[in-house]
Amino acid sequence: MTMSDPIDVDVLSRYLAAHVAGFQGPITLEKFAGGQSNPTFLLSAQSGQYVLRRQPPGTLLKSAHAVDREFRVIEALGQTAVPVAKALHLCKDREVIGSLFYVMSFEQGEIHWDPALRDSSAEKRGAYFDALLETMAALHNVDVEAAGLADYGRAGNYFARQIDLWTTQYRAAQTGQLDAMEALIAWLPANCPAESGKPALVHGDFRIDNFIFHRGEPRVRAVLDWELSTLGNPLADLAYFCMCLRLPRQGHIAGLAGLDRAALGIPSEEAMVAQYCRLRGIDAIGHWNFYLAFSFFRLASIAQGVKKRALGGNASNAKAREVGEMAGALAQMGVDLI
């Protein structure tokens, strides 16, 4: 534990014993490494291991760090074909540890940080990507009304609203002129495809390191990090995931650019899009480059925000400056698609 995350484990242990079935202390907490904006801990108790995810302490922006939304979607998906941890308890009483938090089951398995899956065989790599696409399709096929999530986000005009949101975020974090971002800000709204079909539940950060796999097996055990989930256009998740084929090997999100993906057994973009369409029973996807360009634009805006925080001395990650400097390159990758 650090001084910035002061949690009284005795108080927490007594609280959980009263609110989580079968829970028995004493407990210890170990913070997971990584850049989670919501601090996440492995909670070890006499009754077993759990995961605690909390809001950061202190004053928060409105609607930011909404761990209650995360808990809601995990709890709802527990009744569907989407693999998630078991939602155990949401605490809205900030007096317990200083902020909202929830507890879920600890899912044993492995997380792969590199989509190249260097320790796997070519055959297994293909199976991992198949499993990810199958999980994506299962998520997008969830009946949001039956799952109690019909009001989980606004319906309609998803990409138009997202373009406006991330343009506003970029302007607030802008530190100089990026011609590629200006080009995307002009092109995307003018070329936004008409929305069709019902909104789906979208993850918002669909990449390989947000999945726990069964140890040594290409089977998804649990999908993690629902902070950006909402109702929207499911093609946003597909395009965001396919970005990894173009992203550089080194960066905030590890990519596969420059690798012989066929030799590695990693499916092509065309093959992944075709498989997704088969799994969901939909026709070929039009305007594909728009969805990709939007994904790069969104990631570039996020990187610019990291850069602004780094320049202001408020970055939460030692590599924040490096991440921020990727904004221009990411935007250019988006421009290259238009």
C-alpha cells in the first residue's frame, strides 16, 4: 500500500465480512501493477482471494471513475454468455475506505500483454484470436433489454457523439498544432456513416491485455476493465481491436506492425472482419476505413490528454511523456486511411 491509497484493512475486513457471503478475514491488499485509472487490488483473505477495484481518493471529475457502472455491467453480464468475474458487492459508502469500491471474484489465469503471443505456436495464436472474436461477438449479441442494460447509454448517433466528445477532449489537452488531427477533425464528421440497427453493448477498450485466459489455453476466462463500456455501435470495438495490426511494436498499446503475421499464424484484418460478420450473422461491413480512422483519432486524443497531464506534472505513469508523444503518429495513421 502507498500513502496515496490509505485503506484501513481492519475496517475493510469487518465490512466485507458483513456484506459478502462466506467472507472471512483477516486480509491483505496488494495493488496490481499497470495504468488503471481506478486502482485495483488483489485482496487475500482467509476465505480466499478476491479483487477490489476502487475510485481514486480525492476530488473526481463528474462521471469519471464510475466503478458503480462497472459493477452494474459485470453483474448483468454474469447471466449471459460473456465471461466475466463474479460481481460480489458494491460499496457506495465512501466512509469505509474513502471512495466507492466493489469486490469481484479473482479469476486465476494469464494475461497476454503482447498480441504477438511470442510464447505460443502459430496454431495456438490463431486460436487465441478466434477466442477474442468469439467473445466480442457474444458481447455484441447480448440482448441489452433482457440484461437490464437498456438505459446503460444513449441510443443513436454514436459515432457523431463520440467524434464531438474526443474533439472536445483533444482541444482541452492541445499543446501545439497537429496537422493530422486537424485533418481528422474535419474529415470524420463529414464522412460519418448513417447509424443502423439496434445499439449494442460495447466494451470500449477491446484489446488482448484486457482478457484473462485459462492458463496455457486459448479460452477466455474473463473480460476485464469495463470503465469505457456503454451502448453504441459495435463496429467501434471491432475497429479498435484491429488497430493492433497497424500499431508499432513499442508504444502505449503494443502492436504488430512490421511482423510477418501470416508466419506467426495471426489472421489478416480481412479474415478477422469476415469471421466477426459470420459470428454475428451480418453482411460485409461498409465504410471500414472510417471506423479505423476514428479509432486512431480517439487513441490520439487519449494520448494527447496523457501528454498534457505529463507536462503539468500530473501524469500517473512514468512513461506518460512517451505515450503522449505518440499522438501525432497515431493521428497520421488515421489520415493515411482516408
